[in-house]
Amino acid sequence: MDKYKEKIINSKYIYQGSVLKLRKDKVKLFDGHQTYREVIEHSGGVAIIPITDQGQILMVKQYRIAVDQVVYELPAGKLEVKEEKKECAKRELEEETGFKAGRIKKLFNFYTTPGYSNENLSLYIAYKLKKVGQNLDRGEYIEVVSLNKEDIIPKILKGEIKDSKTIIGLLWYLNEGISDE
């Protein structure tokens, strides 16, 4: 596949914000043709599958302006400057759900939308949860909901769960299960 690697001829930043940067690249394709690519640069982040002692999955429900809908998601967030991924996962879990993990384990990394973004998320699983209270950022309104394992597939198939990181995490959980060891 290396023969398909594209060579960047030049890049221009179109937008640089606090969450992402957008650049336009002029590229040369393997066959010699030239074209443009628009790329979103993102600092990366984490998503967490929080499992209660009763075996329920904690999720967050919040309005997302990009899709103009209330969306069910696993707790997640972006990395702060120089923040370790595991620390980010602990922080986001506590901020969004109000629970602290007695045990948290990294599962794997994945790209969210590699067709136009370099965003890379690390998926974690957390259990032995202890309630400490939500600590939301100003302007963040999140409701915590719990999901039974048997409700995962029906909710995905009915379109009640549409968020890709959440679907990836939940399907992993259904396939792999959970071990406290």
C-alpha cells in the first residue's frame, strides 16, 4: 500500500481554533496527478466504558449542536496539553459522570474519521466505580444514564445510539466482556 502514499506539496492553515485546526494540503498522487486534501488536526482524546458493580454501563446524554440532537455517548474528552491519556480518562470520567474508577484499563486506540481527520481516541474500561459527584465545565449540561448489556444492540439498531466511539466501545464490550483481573 505504500505505493499509494500521497506526497504533500504544500499546506495552508485555513482555521486554527482551541479544539482543532483545519488545513488544506496540495498533494501529488502516486500516478502523478495533483489534488487537494482538507485535513482536521485534533489533539486526540479518550473514551471510557464505565461498568457499575451491577453490570450496567454508564453513559452520558447531551445536546450536540453539530447534529442538532441529544446524543447518547460513552464519557469522553480531549487531551489537554501534555496530559497523559490515562489521566485524561480518569478526569473525564469523574467530570462527566461523577464517578471515580477503582480500576481503569486501556483497551486500544482508533481513528475516528481518517478520511479527513487525524483524531485518535484511546478507549478505556473502568470499574469499581465510586460516586464523587459531577464536575462539569461551565456551559456543559450532561445527564448520566445507565444501559443494560442486553439493550445495547436494540438501541444501536433502532438508531438511538449513533455516536461512533460509543458504538465501537459498546460492541467491544459485548464481544470481550469484562474481567476484574
